[in-house]
Amino acid sequence: MNEFLNTKLKKILFIIAIVAIIEFSGHGIFASLFRFLNSLN
């Protein structure tokens, strides 16, 4: 059971890391949303 949680945690952390890299590079969903909201003003 502990091994299962460990691999699942690693996968979740890996996905979070990829999403964070994409967001900080300016091509993510949040970055696009902020640009859209700024363009409305």
C-alpha cells in the first residue's frame, strides 16, 4: 500500500511540475485567462 501511494504521489507531483512550467512560460490556461481579462479593460 505504501508503495502504491508513493508512485501515485510521484505522478501527481510530476503533473503539477509540468503544469507549473507551462504556466510560467506564459502558454498556460491561467496566463491566457489573465491576458484575456487584461485585454477587456
